[in-house]
Amino acid sequence: MLGVLANVITVLIGSSIGLLFKKGIPDRISQAVMTGLGACTVYIGISGALVGQNVLVLIVATVLGVITGTLLNIDAHINALASWVETAFSRKDKKVSIAEGLVAATLLFCVGSMTVTGSIQAGLTGDNTILYTKATLDFVSSAMLASTLGVGVMLASVTVFLIQGGLVLCAGLIEPFMTAAAISEMTCAGSLIIIMIGTNLMGITKIKVADFLPAIVYAPLLQNLVPYVTKLTDWMISII
């Protein structure tokens, strides 16, 4: 768990530095930076989405994901938690909600092959090299994000701990299912959500991004079912 703890600490330190800079940034510049950050986020999302190889898996995972997320009302629950935190912090600036910063930072820090492969490697062999590398990258990213998105980025350290820690502890169980193809499809689904975050930051859309989060879970599950569906289809064709 040393790699996970290192990642959590770098996010906390990086976001703290970003929050210090945020206090001295005029609103006009902050808004311009947010637009630029949104454009960069869209670029990151597009880059990650291109690793996917199965469009059908992406479509089904996204549809099932948003149906599940809407039924569970994930976005409302996250915003309710964020409202409580905003009250606790007596936050006056409502231009960017804590929920938006939390979801954006969580996705950027936790979606991708480095998170999955690094956590599984740490859990199976005790080698934290990949997670240490990721922690360094997240230090810079968290500082930049927090300077614009606020304290929600710092709260993402909790989700980083829960997600990466869970992967490390369950590495032996999930390793057989997290094939290269499954990780690619999970990254693709997550990156599509990151694109939505980017367009929200730029003020182009107002998507309830959190409701799409279950798609990240559905994508690798569906990818693992592809070989069985293919075999079933071939069998059905052979008997016709």
C-alpha cells in the first residue's frame, strides 16, 4: 500500500499548493484558465478514448452505465455530499462546485492503465514503481486542477485511496479479468466521461457526469463476455 499512500500524499500536497495559488488569481483570469483546462481535459479524454477497440462495448457500457447511474441518482448524492462540504467550508465562490472538482479529479487520477496495472502489480508483487511514477504525475496535475476547481480536487485523495487501495487488496481476484483488452475498454469508457467533464468546464454542456460513472465498471465486464458471445454466435450460425 506504500504506492497508494504516496499517491494520496502527492494529491494532498499538490492540491494544497493549487488552492494557495487560487486565492491570488483574479476571477477574469480564473475563468480563462478554466476554459483552457476544459480544452486540455477534452484532449486528454479524446487521447484515452482512442485506445478502445470495440465500439459496441463502449456503446452498451455507456447506455447501461447511465441507466444505472440515473436510477441510483449518483449525481444528486454526490452533489448533496458536496453541499454539506461547501457549508462546512463556508464556501462563497459557487462558480465551480466541489462535486465537479471531485468527479473531475477522481476520473483524471483513477481512470487509465497506470492505475489498474500499477495497483495490480503492487498487490501481487509488492512492486510500487508504476504507482510512484503516477504519484509524481498526479502531484503536478492536482496543483493545476485545484488552482481552478478548488477543494474538490483535494477530496479526490479519498477516492484515490479507496479505488487504488481496493485494487491492491483485490489484485489476486481481479488480475485474471483485467486483461489488456478489458483495461483498454475501461479506459475508453472513462475517457468518454472525461470529455464530458471538459465540455462542462468550457461551459458548452451541463451534463450530469457522475451518472455515467458505472460505465467504467460495465466496460471491462462486457469485454470479458465478448469471447463467449462470439462463440455462441458462431455456434448458432453453424446450426442454422
